[in-house]
Amino acid sequence: MSRNIQTIFQEFITKSTPVFKNRDALTSHFAPETIPHRNEQINTLASIVAPSLKGGRPSNIFIYGLTGTGKTLCAKYIGEELEKMSHQGTNLVKVLYINCKMKKVADTEYRLVAELIRLLGEDIPATGLPTETVYQTFFNIIDSREWVVIVILDEVDTLVEKMGDSFLYNFTRINQELKKAKVAIMGITNDLHFIDILDPRVKSSLSEEELLFPPYNALELQDILKHRAEIGFHNYILSEEVIPKCAALAAQEHGDARRALDLLRVAGEIVERNSEPKITEKHVDIAQDKIDYDRIVESVKSLPKQTKVVLWSTIQLVDQKREDIQTGDVYGIYENKCKETGLYPLTQRRISDLISELDMTGIINAKIVSLGRYGRTREIKLSVSQPAKEKIRDILDHDLVI
């Protein structure tokens, strides 16, 4: 077996027709020198944080926009440029960036503040101290010099879901106690209604400025892909139809540049593995199927157990060739499966909510239909391919064992 693996590695090294010049350029983490079609947002954001260069506290700001609209890229770019400028004789500015979805980094208030302390160059135990002590340590470090600290909380809605919004209130009030330093918050979220769920006190003090990042259209996505492809691929490898195809597919899904880049990169990886001469439209189709398959399978693994039982019940009905599957049909099988697995069955109303959540993931399609005086129900269908369904069933059978 090891000989075969060595052969694969050797063949990869000695390939005469390499596909990628810089694979990283085709990922969402790559920071290009220019960010197309975001000048207005970049200039607005720069204007908001510019007072920090003269020692003023900039307004707190919330950045909204769907996935893949350039929010994080622009926020990081502005932060880097701001720090560079602050080292050229102006007031010192420090920008701290945290991705709130990272486990063991920002899943508790303690870990969040501890990570901020580490970003400031100090060490603190990962656990074990009172949260008040960690906050006081952070406060002391911040107020040890005259500077402006801007804290970027990416995917801040995830943080609020985990721990509530009290930590945001603490952060917005910190300036009242600081004597030397000033702190501003920059929150980034995909949830366009996020601010509405916050406590009114937090909302009034936090959302001083708001900035919306609209989705990219197909032509804008083509510009982004052309720029990244020039950096990422060798000149001869792309067929003409590939970039328009990737852009069109991503534009259908709310203009997600991350999705467009993933399609382009995965199409290139398929060609690389097969030692083919060019990336063509067919490779984009294969890449789309692969990405969707991987996304769906991974999302199923992370579902709560009750939701897995609901999905398992739906698949059972599909395998029975049942048409017009309704919520009540799913609930009957769900109840029996709960007895089998020792789970306490939820109400049919709650199962209806779980079906709605599965619909949002794209795994099923649940259309609400009226039954006249008998109320409403959902007509449920699976929205995945046969191979994906088989893989999902394997995962559910494994996870729902008593």
C-alpha cells in the first residue's frame, strides 16, 4: 500500500502539465492586493475608523451581508492599512480580529477575552480563572498605553447565540472606565436582522454605524474570478466558458464569491488529478456536484439527534416510493423511531419546525399546502441526489443506533 501512495506522490511531483500557479489565490482566505467592486464599502469603512489615527474613538460599526460578499476581506484589509498608517507617526492603533465560529477560541465569554489578551501579546490560562479576573487583565493591558483598539468580531451572531448579548454590553461600556485607551467594536454578520434581536441597551450603544455589503452580480463575479485565475492558474489551462459558468452558478446563490472560487478551484483540482489538459464546463458541473455532496453530508453529521430522526423518517418514506409525503406521515415514523432509540418524542408542531430547518439546509424541500378547513401541512421531498441520499442514510443509521 505504501508503494502505491509513494507512486501517487511521485507522479504529482513530476507532472509535466501543472494546473496551479498559486492554489491559495483560489480560496476565500487569500488577501488580494485589490478588492474589486467594493470601493464604496471600503471608503465608507475607512472614513468611519479614520478618527482613530488622531486618537479619537471611532464609532462602533456593524457590517451586514450574505456569505461571500467580501465583508471579512474588506474589514481585514482596512485593519491592516490602519495599523500600517498608525506606525508612521500618528496615534497608535491596534486591530484585533476574532472569528467567533472558531471552537475553543470564542465559544465562551472567558475564551473570547482570553483570546483577545493573547492577541495583545500576553499569556493567560485557557481555563481556570474567574471571568471577572480575565476581564480585569484585559482591561489593564488595554489601558496600559494611549492607543485605540478596534476589535473585529466576525460572525458575531454565532457568539450571541452561544452566550447571549451581555458580553457586547460589557464591551460597549468599557470606554467609560478607560483613562488612556479607547476601544471600538466592529461586528460582522450574515444575519441581516441580527441587530433586532439584541437587548435595547446593547442596540443603542453598539449600532452607531451600519454598513451593508450587497451580493455580487454575475459580471462582478466574473471580474473577481478573472483576477484570481490570473494569479492562481497557468495561462493555458482555462477554457473560455469556465469563468462565466462559475460566476453564473454563484450568482444564482445570492452572489457568493466564495462559492464561485470554490467551483473554480475544485474544477482545477479534478483536472489536476486526472492529468487532463484543460479545465472545461464539464469539470465545473462535476465540481458543483462534489461541493454540494460534501456540504450536505457534513451538515447531516452536525444535526441534532432529534433532527436526524426526522430526516431518517423522511428517507424511509421516500424509499417506500411514497408520494405527497406530509408532516403527519413523517411524524408517525418519527414516533416509532424515538421509541426504538429511547428518545422522548417531540410534539408534531415542533417536528414541523424541524422540517422547516431541514428545508433551509437544502436537504429536503417542504412546500406548505392548504387543506382548506383542515388547516395546512407540508408536502415533503428530498432535494439530494441518490448517492448523497445513500451516504446520508449510512450516517443516520450509524448515529441512531441505540
